[in-house]
Amino acid sequence: MKDVMKPIKQQIMVVDDEEDILTALQAFYEQYDIEVIMVSSGKDCLKQLEQGFKGVVLIDLMMPKMTGWDTIREIINRGLDKDITISIITGRGTKEHHNIIEYAPYIKDYISKPFDEKTLLTLLEE
């Protein structure tokens, strides 16, 4: 029996204030012909969503001014959560955080840094 590959979304937006993370994730996904949109703030993420971005949104929780949680809250409040899949990346924090419970219906995955290739690819599976 053949190994059936799950459908993969072809576009991902990485939202992180650390340039090295953005660069590393862009290089990783582009080797799989995945279009990568890199933004360094929640405000820029919202702008991309308002302009019609559809796909996976990978959001860092620890960002200045507008945290990942603030960004997710705004995505939901503005009704921008249609046609996207939200996943979280973080170097700090815990899955037990009260926000993870509140926003669980909107979040596909919660990934701690450092992450591995297999985990990064599963984010794109539908």
C-alpha cells in the first residue's frame, strides 16, 4: 500500500520579532516550495490578514508592543480567523497558560523553541 501524503498548505506567515528565527524558518520552508511571508510584529500580521492572506500563521508569543496573545485576540475580534490556521511558537511559556485554554479552538499547535523539521512540516498538513 502506498504512503499517502496529507495535503499541504502552500503558504505560511511567520510572525516573530527575532530576525534569525524569521530567516531560518524562511530558508527551511522555501526548500519545500512553500511561500513564506515574514513579519516582525502583530500589527504587520494583521495587515497581511486584512490584505487577504490565507494559510498557516505561525506566531511567536513573546514580542514587544503586541504579544502573540494580543495578536491572536485581534485576529479573532476582527474576524480574520477564516481560511487560516494559527500555530504558536515560543521560547518561553507553558501550554497551561490561561490563554491557551481561552483560544484553544483557534490554535492548531503549540511548539516550543527549538523545534525540529518534522514538527515544522506537520504545521502545514490540512
